[in-house]
Amino acid sequence: MDGADPRCCGVARAVELLDERWTMLVVRELVAGRRHFNELRRGLPGCSPSLLSKRLHHLRRAGVVERRTEGAEVRYELTPAGEDLRAVVDALGVWGARWAHGTDCAEPCGAVTRTAGGQPPSAGC
């Protein structure tokens, strides 16, 4: 990338959007089918409610997540841009299971239970 403007790099732009702590894990939970705020909180036990709210707001502004209200019920759903992150979440899980060693985990977390096609993800997380 000698001489190239780093702002024109897709990887740089994606990392700028998704690099804040908890952001990709929020996306992971949405990919896994969690739709309600409290479901998301249960999947992210170390993330405070206020920080989860900030991350959801950030993802909404970026066009990755939609907030839908039906009566008193609020749901968060991935937009088409967010749906495209399914492959990224799966690939990160595969890479992490293969190369990111040193954790006390006996097995993958299983947070993502099904991919878009209804199949278990190859990553297990």
C-alpha cells in the first residue's frame, strides 16, 4: 500500500467501524439470533447496559443494525450490511479456535448456534 491513502483501504475502514471493545461481540450475538436488549446483555455478561446501549447506537448510525419497535417491544436486527458480517464472525471464530490459544476454555462458547442457512457454524462461537 505504498503511497496509498489508508482511508481508502476497506480493512482500515472496517476496523475503524468495528474495533471498539464489545462491538464485534454485539454483532456476534445478533448473528446468533438475539434480538432483545436483555438477550444481548445475557450473551455479553461483562458488558454494562450503558456500554451495550452505546454500541447498539453506534452500529445503528453505521447502518449495521436497525432498531424496530412494535408496541412496547423493541428488537434489534441486522441490516443487509450487518447480515454480510455473518461470514466475518464465522471466520473470526474459526481463526480464533485455531490460532488464539492460551484461554481456559475447554470448548467453544457456542454463542452462535446457527448460520443463516440453519447449519451450525464451523467456528462454534
